[in-house]
Amino acid sequence: MANGYTFIGTLPMIGTKSGTTRTVVQTTSAFADSISRITPIGGASAVEFSILYRPLTNNAILVRVETGPDATNMYQLVNDSISGGTSTLSLRTFSHTPATSAVTFSLPIDVSTKYIRVAVRESVTDVAASSAYVEMTILGDK
């Protein structure tokens, strides 16, 4: 996704990073347990979330992205489906079921608002939870 965009910066959203060492957080079945801070991205054209996920069983990671015009009002991204000329909106959640015990994947998103926040959860509640780390790269105009 970075091809043609101006690189603005990268920062951890969920978990921490020291040098090249990423510290994951435990995931649960609730988005509220692993929600990032609201982060200003004004002037950006796109963001790309790099996600490290370590499931303990056959879990899927679910990712919710919210954007907003200010740091108070955040709105979940939506899907748009059209049938018979009627556009139906539904709240959007990204899901990924890894084929291996640990996976890193990318989630690129075009943006048009000033603030963003991300949350993750797993699809199944286990006795021992999985873990995740989410980093965001902010990209400017093409």
C-alpha cells in the first residue's frame, strides 16, 4: 500500500514496541479489553495496520476500526451492499483465521477523518487467551 504514498510515521496501537521487540497483549472475546487510544491522523490519506496474532486454538482474530471527526465521537467503519437500487449499511468487522500458530498480516484502509482507533478480539473464548500486537503506519497523499 505504501507504493505511491508519502510515509508519515509508524506507531504501536495495541501492545508495545522497544527497538524491534514487540510485546503482545492478551486477547479476549470482548473488543473493550484491547482497544487502542484515539490517535490523530489528520492529513493522512491511508493507514496500514500490521497485526501479529498468536492464537492458542483454532481462533479467528476480529478487528474493529473506528474513525471520527474529533477525539470524542468515534464511528465504526461500515460495509455497503446494494440490492435492487437500495444501499444497505452494516457495521464492519475484519476477520482472519490463520492457518498457522502465529501470523502477521496487513490491513490497509483509506481514511478521510482526523482520528482513528482500533480494537481486536478473538472469535472463541478460551481458558488461555491468544495474543496480538497491532502497529499502524500512517501514509500521506500520493
